[in-house]
Amino acid sequence: MAESIMTPPQELEEQEFVVTQAEERVAVATQWQLMWWRFRKHKLAMGATFVLIFFYLIAMNAEFLAYVDPETSDAQRSLMIPQPIHWFDNGAFSPHVFGMTGKRDLKTFKRVYTPDPNLKFPVRFFGPGYEYKWLGFIPTNLHLISVEGAEAEETLFLMGTDVQGRDLWSRLMYATRTSLIIGLVSVALSLILGVMLGGISGYYGGLIDTVIQRIIEILRSLPTIPLWMGLAAALPSTWSVNQVYFAITIIISLLGWTELARVVRGRFLSLREEDFVMAARLSGCSRMRIIFRHMVPSFLSHIIAATTLALPAMIISETSLSFLGLGLRPPAISWGVLLQDAQNIQALAISPWLLIPAIPVIIAVLAFNFMGDGLRDAADPYG
């Protein structure tokens, strides 16, 4: 009986070979390969990564996805309700939208819009629309959605319109690009400042360390809202949208590098007496080379994880600034600028679709946090 349940020697040899092969694969794997293998096991982080890729694809193709110029306005189309696409007509696949008719409500004096089933406008995909330059240099007029036989700005309102009659769907596509790019650029600048100043502070020590740490403490002690108000008041009202955009990015970066700098400083304090650092010194390497070629790569995975977790904070900062009127201002288009129309409770009661831009903010911030958690766990050698 005992012999019947024993594993045959051939199967044991095959199992040992598989185990040995897996161990050898792990033994020769690079740090990035180990991180990737661990990150793939984090299903929530992987899902969040695909969501963020989708968001940045939207940002890259905002003009293609927007079927109307986001600055096109018409008072006659003010606060149009969202308009669904009807996919079938008499049992046949025929995407179309109903025309919208408006009349004045004698009680509220607001213009009320209702769909008219007698007016049908065929919806076509990959059709012509307003002209733009894809990726900034390829002229085209191809759009994902278009209306056959009519102007899209007069017949198609997938997410409704704002107070000035501007299409909310098209504006949301452009706003996604603005807010996500501000987050990326701000984090990139904060990363450079945090790694450089934190590394110098931790490696050199002494007076340099003291000065940098006092600067960090001063910046972290400043109250956020009054600081934003002061910085917003300092920006000249005559500046163009691009100048304000650049200034907001720089401001957010200058306030966001302190956390990373302290993390880097702490790691440098523990690494500067390690054997590989001492060997680099004895071999004649310069201090900058030791910092950026030997010490920073040793915990680069942790920097990436910290950077990923800082991205949602940057996006929230820009959105909050613009929502409060302290950041980007019209005619700039960002998530915060779009949400300015949602500050009035009375307006929300009449047109709740103005809160739609809050949805991508929530999804993007959650996705960044989930992906950051996955990267942090994958980069932790003791996890």
C-alpha cells in the first residue's frame, strides 16, 4: 500500500528540474525583472495601470476624440442636457441621436430641452469634423464621432453643454490632457529637485545639510491655502494662458519636492558608509558620480514608487487651485476649470451633469494610488 502512493522517481526528477530551473531564473534576474514579476501578481495595480494608459491615450488624442472645438459657444445651446446615442432603428443597427427642441419654462424662466424623436441625425465613427493638428504637427479633420448631414456642434451633445453652450464632452477631452500633463511635468521637476537636493544633503552633511533641511522645514510649515492665494495674486492678470500654465506647474513643483528630498536624504545617510561607496571613493570617482551612478540606482525602484504616489497629489493640487480660481483660469481648460461651473448649488440642482468632470479626477487619483501601492510592494525587497 505504501509503495502504491509513492511518487515515481522519474516524476521526482522532473519536479526537481523544474524547481532548479525556476531558482536559476530568479538568481540571474535583474532588479527590474524581479520588480516586474512581483508587480504582475498585484491584480489591482495591473488594472489601475491599464486605466492610466487609457487616460494618457485620451490625453494624446484629445482633438481626435473631441467632435467639437471646445471654445465654440452659443447662448442658444446653454445647459443642454446629455444626449444618448440610440444604436438601433427599426431593428437595424443605425447609430443616431434625436434632435433637441427647447422652450422657456414659465415658472423658472429656464430654457428646457427635450428630445424630438421625429428628428434623427445619423452618427458616424471616424468621420470628418473641425480641422486640427494631430500630435501638434499632422493636419487632419478626422474625428472618432461625427454627425452625417449636420454640424456636430448643433446636433450632438453627449455630456450636455455648460452655461455658455460649450460642449462638455469635447472640453473634458482637452481638460484630461491639461491636468495629466501638469501632473507629469510637476512630478518630473519635483523628482529632479528632491533627488538632487536630498542626495547632496545626505551625502555631504554638515552646513549644507543644515541649510537644505531648514529650507524644507520652512516650506512644509507654510499654510497651503494662504500660500496659494498669495501666489495667485502675484501672477499678473495680463499673462497668457500658456504663461499661467507654466507658472502653475513650476509653483506646484517647488512645493512638492520636500517629501522626496527627506526620503532620499535618509537613504543616503545609511548608504554613504557602505563598502561599494567607499570603493568608489578610493577608485577616484567624483562625488557627483558617486551620488548619481552608485547611490541613486541602488534605491531607484523606491524613488519610482514614491514618484507614482506623488502624481495624484499633484493632480489634486492643480484641480483644487483651478476650482478655487487660484490656478488655471478660462480660457484654459482643465478638470479644475470645468468644475468651477459646479460651485453653485442652484446650478447643480438644475444641471447636475456639470459634475461629470469630477468622475475622471476620482478615477485617475485612485488608479495612481493603486499603481503606486503595487510598485511600492514590488520594490520592497523584504515584502
